[in-house]
Amino acid sequence: MSLSSTLHRLWSFPGGIKLDGNKSLSNHQAITTAQLAKQLIIPLSQHIGHPAEAIVSVGDKVLKGQVIGYANGPVSAPVHASGSGIVTAIEERLIPHPSGLSALCVIIDTDGYEKWIECTPLIGNSVGTSAGTNEASAQTLSSLSSAQINEQIANAGIVGLGGALYPSAAKLRTAKKMHTDTLIINAAECEPYITCDDVLMRRRPEEVILGILLIKKVVGAKKCLIGIEDNKPEAYQALLTAISGYEIPNTEAQIEVISVPARYPAGGEKQLIQVLTGREVPSQGLPMDIGIICHNVTTAVAIYHAVYRGEPLISRIVTITGGAIRQPQNMEVPLGTPIRDILNQAGLDEDKIEKIIMGGPMMGFSLPSIDTPVTKATNCILVSEKDELATPPPAMPCIRCARCSDSCPMSLLPQQMYWYAKARDLEKVQDYNIFDCIECGCCSYACPSNIPLVQYFRYAKTEIWDDERERNKANIARDRHEFRLERLEKAKAAKAEAARLRKEKLAKKKALDAEKAKNEENSSEIESSSSKNKSSDNTDLIQEAIARAKAKKAQQQSQKKNTDNLSAAQQKKIDEVNKRRQKRAGTEKLQP
Amino acid sequence: MLAGILAFVALATFFGLVLGLAAVVFKVESSPVIDQIDALLPQTQCGQCSFAGCRPYAEAIAAGEAQINLCPPGGENLVQSLADLLDVEVIPLGDNDDDLFQGPIVAVIIEDTCIGCTLCIQACPVDAILGAAKQMHTVIESECTGCELCVPPCPVDCIEMIPVKQTLKNWRWPVPQYSVNNKQAETIFTTLKHVLAENT
């Protein structure tokens, strides 16, 4: 395999800002393991797309790695139990989301045994194979098909762990279909404070490389570039060593590790693509439109675990850092562990807490509560002390200095979008391509008037989506209303038609009857004149029939119902009633 | 001179023909204004505008018989977009507080109380209520427009209007708090004044 690490031409993206990394707080310690939580809170929706559907019920015993929610639709991901125990509830719990809303979660009370479900890896020769895996069915990388690997990825519930949370299997499937030739691995990690990708590459570089080879195999990419910011020299070196030390089965494989200048947001997907290839992702398009697929390093490692060990995505590395944390560190945390637990384990200094943020200081959000669980999205918990993160002073009017547009990595015009977003002119704001905004926060950071620009853009985006939903709903309501009116109209017409037909029928019948009567008259005349015998016969027959009917009626009247087998008491009662009736009949006859 | 006149006449005839033909061939069917207005209305069919539905209201607006501020569910945004469409002045919505739209609502039938009279089914303008005579009825939540037309006919008052539940799907970011602190602004202005005074 060829290795060219230094001689790669680099391009640049517009705008961006230089930020203090603050990464040394947490990037040199070894990865620690979180203590097992007493209770795991596992949200069923930890990805973009349809939430998973729970397939366990309260009281069920679950094993570690067991599926507890299946993927509901093509863009969805299954959810697994991250510890063995008993399902005690399936209910709405507060989740880590800027809205502070609750969502459906499976609650598991752990039993402490950590008993795994049987894992079936696709490939056996993993680095440091974990015990208890079934290697009988294992194959080698070259003998596996792309679809086989992708199925394993889908079943493992892997989603884009860089923050997008898009189900990886769906993304890889589309990439394969679109004949993507370049795989870019995003290892830039440009947000300050966050170091989870950094330590992962330092400590487990082989897993990263093997995971990347799997992605390459699935997509069928010819070329692979790993983009890593130049403030992570140790990780860079570790990856290089891992590549050179590894005998990579596919000879066509060409993995390049490229160091890119540290400038926020170099880790943005579109920015990294631009820096590494000089190509720009079209407006509102995807990297696949220009033959590129981008994956995060953490996702690559999760894919490695799924294929080589058969383990689903049930834990992730979380950076716990900030001034109010005594031992900033990176911790491997089972998904569903309450954030309070891991903060306490890392030494939370309660007196110093100023802000608790999930994600980084630029794109993260304040947690609604620390009793929310760690999810697939949780890359960092930043607990800042006083004066550590600048709290923006009240916003002042825009002075049109254009620093925001200078800093915008997407070459947008934030000041214009701001006017229109503020006026809620949703059409205009879309004309300025608000949906190309990656919400990196450079504009807000650069604004000398401290205007919360990015908040305005988030607000405008959700307003636009809401408007669209309303519009769709209105269209459905209109269709249903029109259909109803039409139906009522039809029913009315049908009723009128039926009435008309009835009338017609009646009229016809009348006419017919009249005619018949006339005919009968005629015929009787004829009959009487022609055969008198026959008519006398007829009258006899009629007389007989009437007599029969009368006899029958008399018999029916005399025969009373339910009068068989009467007891003496009942018979007595009936007699009394009959007497009373006769008496009353007598009096009634007298009265008038 | 004659050649010049002829040339111009020929040119005029030629372009006249081309333009005339183009006007026929490329004629743009502009959608009637009623459809455009109807497309903006929220289609709740609630009749709060005093018309029998959204379309009749749209027709009344188009005919100039109704104001553009009669639709509480559409809110200020609707008044704004109607004003933009029709090029008229924006007028404030409604005249009393009751008319103010409190946010999306849906009807819910309290199933224990429902007697299955089908009166609400007949009242629903979008066929969002399911049921049959002497069978319990229920509202299809996703189709309900929150028009409240089913509430008055119910003989046992078993229909309640509740706000639409906020979920992660319909959650919206709040409007950023953009407030210039008065005191702070004052300090800044005084400093600026000082700086200016010193410089001049």
C-alpha cells in the first residue's frame, strides 16, 4: 500500500475563526470507564428519522446488547440495551435536547452481571478479541460482500457519531448506489474542549483504520483521506504508525492521513471536503453529489466493533471537561447512563458550576437537566466555571460592519438573513440560502454588537419547517373538505333522484291500475256474457275462502298462548283477571 | 426616403406579428386571485370569519366584500401575507381578545361520556371524526383542524379542545431575546459622547 502523508495539496474554506482549543484539559489521560449506573434511561429516538419501536415490555429481562427497539422505516436505527437487567418502565423521560422536552425511553434497572447477548462477528481476527464471541461464522474482509457488512452495520444501530446522527447504513447504501469514489474521514474535531476523537485515535488507532477499511469496502471508494487538525500531532502520528504497521488486505487501498490547519470550523463536513479536495458541495446538496462520502472517526470505530466483534452501538466516548470538573477526562460511557453519574465520577465541583453544556461551546446547547441520559449524540459535557465562557452582553443594534459575512464559512450574508429572520420574512430569508447555514456560530462570535445571529437562523429554520407543515396540513384539510362537500352534494342528488324515481313508479303504477281496472271491467263484461257458470264458480270459491279465513281467525282467538301446564294458582289468577275484565266491560257499556 | 419608410413598415409588421404570435402561444394562465387567497388561508373551515368555510371567505375577500383580518387561526402572519398578495394596508387582527388565536388545538372526545349520537360527525367539516350510531366516536387527531364546530352540537358535552402536544418533531426554537438593556445603552451613549467631546 502506498503512503503519502505529507505531500498533499490543501485548499482553504472562506471565513472561519481562530479559537482557543482548550483541549489539553482532557486529551492526555487514558480513556476511563464509567461505573455501571443503577438505572439506564435509553431514548428510542437517538437518530435522525423515525424513532425506534420498543419490542420489550415492562418486566422483561434483557441482556447487554439485546435489541430493545427495532428500526422503524428505511431511515431509522435500532436501539440496544446497554446493560443487562430488567425493564422497569417504558415512559416519557427528559432527554438531552435544547427544547427541554421529554421523549419515549426504555428504563432498565441494571442487575450488575453485565451478561452479554451472544455476539456474531463477521470477521474473527480482531485486535484484542473480547471473550465470548462466536467466531465460527467469521470470515475475512475480502470474502465479505458490501451488503453483508452494511446489514451488520444497520443491525448494530450505528448512526453518524460526529453529530449528524444520520443512520450510517442508509447513508452507505445511498453512497454505494451513487458510485462514490472518495471517502473522507472527519477527524478534525475543530470545536474547543472536545477531545473524544483525539483520544480515540491516540489510544485505538488500529480500530480506526480497520473501521475505515470496512467503510471503504461497503462504499467501494477508491481513495480515502483522513482529515485531522494540526493541533493533534499525537493522534496524527498514531494513525500513521497504525497504517504502516498494518498489512492491509486490499492492495488498492490507499489511505492518506492529512493534517489540516486548525481553524474553526474545519471539522464541518463541507469545509473539510473543501480543504482536502478543493471541491465545494453544491448549495443544499450532499457530498455524494460530487462523489464524496464523509464519516466521522468515532463512527468508523463503531463499525469496526459491529463487524469484528459483533457488538452493537451501546457505548461511546464522552469528553467530560470544563473548569468545574476536577478531573477532566474522556470516559467510555454506556448509552443511557445519567449525565449526573458521569459528572460525579469525574469530580463535579458543585460550587463552581456556571453552565452545563452538551457539545462544545460553539455549537452545543445548555442541558435542561443533568438527570438526562448520555445518548449516541453526546460527545462532550462541558461544565464551565464562572468567566470561563464569555456570557454575551445584551445585544446592540446591527451596525452593518459585515464581520459576520467575513467569518461565514459558507459565504452567506448573515446580516441580511438576520434582518429578514427578525421580521419573520421567511421567503426572503430563504432567498438568502438560510438552509446552507451550518449553524457553526462564527457570525455570532464575530459580531461586535453581540447579536445572537445563529439563534435567529435556528429560529427561522424551525419557523420555515413549521410553516411547511402547516401548509401541508391545510392542503389535506382543503382536500378533505372539498371531498366532503362533493360527497354531501352527491348524497343529496342521489336522494332527489330516488324520490323522483319513486314518484315516477307510483304514477306508472296508478296508470297501470287504472288500465287494469278498465280491462277487468271489460273482461268481466265479456266473461259475464260468455260464461256465467265460470263466474258463479268463482264467487263460490271466494265465499269458501272467506269462510275458511273466518274459521281460522276464530280458532286463533280462542287459542290462548302460554296457557298449557298452568299451575292452580296461575289458573286462579287468570280467572280473576277474566272476571274483572268482564265486569269492566259491563260497566263500560253502562257508562256511555 | 421611400425605402426608409418601407423598411420601417416591414420591420414593424414583422415584430408585430412575432409579438402577436408570442402573446397567443406563450400565454400565461395566471391562477385566479381566489385560488391564491384560498391557498393562504389555514383551511380550518371553522367559520369564525362568519363565512361558511375558507373558500367562501376567499371568494368574499376577492369580491371586496370582506376584510382581510377576520381569520383568527391564520393570525397576524396571514393578515400580513394577504396584505402582501392584495397590495392593501395591514389591519390589526380582530377587535377583542377572544379572537386571538391561542395556538393550535385539536378536539378530543371523552369516550366514557360519548353516547354515539353522530351529531359531531355531521358537523365536522373535514370528516375527521370516526364512529357510527350508538358506537363510540373518536377524533382522528392528525386530520383535526381544531375548528371547534363539533363542540356545540354534542348533547352530552363530551368534546374537549386541547392544545396540540409539543413533540420533538414540531418543536420550534424560540425567538431570540433581542433587548438592548436601557441602562447599558445609556452608559454606552454617555461614553461615546465623552469620547466625541474629547476628540473635538
